Amino acid sequence: MNKNLYDLRIKEFQTQDYNFIKIVLSDDSQYTADLSSDFSKLFCYPRDLNEWKSCHINEGAFAIEWATGFDIHFDQIIAIAENQKLTA
């Protein structure tokens, strides 16, 4: 991981497929993660594609927030994406 990780911000994101999120950070690095195995049992986790797509970048640009109350920080997305690469 980048030693200046906390200087980064989310520049853009995609949630086209349910459970999958792709983020692009301010340094143009990209990460794609399947969040279902880590978070789907949470009460506030989006339950369908419509809920999944109802999200935005938070005010500080360090997290994605869903209308359901679920949120995830970019460092969590990076860690999940990297772990999924290792186990693929």
C-alpha cells in the first residue's frame, strides 16, 4: 500500500454489478472488490441492485455511503481487493 495512503481521496466509483465496487483514487490507482462476503450479513448492507446503486462519495471523499446507512472507507476497499487478488 501507498505510504501516503491517507493523503488520497476517492475520485470516482462504479457500482454497476451488485456487491461489486470499483474505486479510482486521486493518484489514479484503481481497485475492484466484491463486498458480499465481508459485509452482506450487516443489517444496513444494501439488499438489492437498486439499493446498491443508491450511494455517493462522502463529504471528505474517503468513503462511499449508501442510503441504507452502510458505508465503507477506501482503505477497506483496497484491503479487500488486495486480499481477493491473493486468493483468486
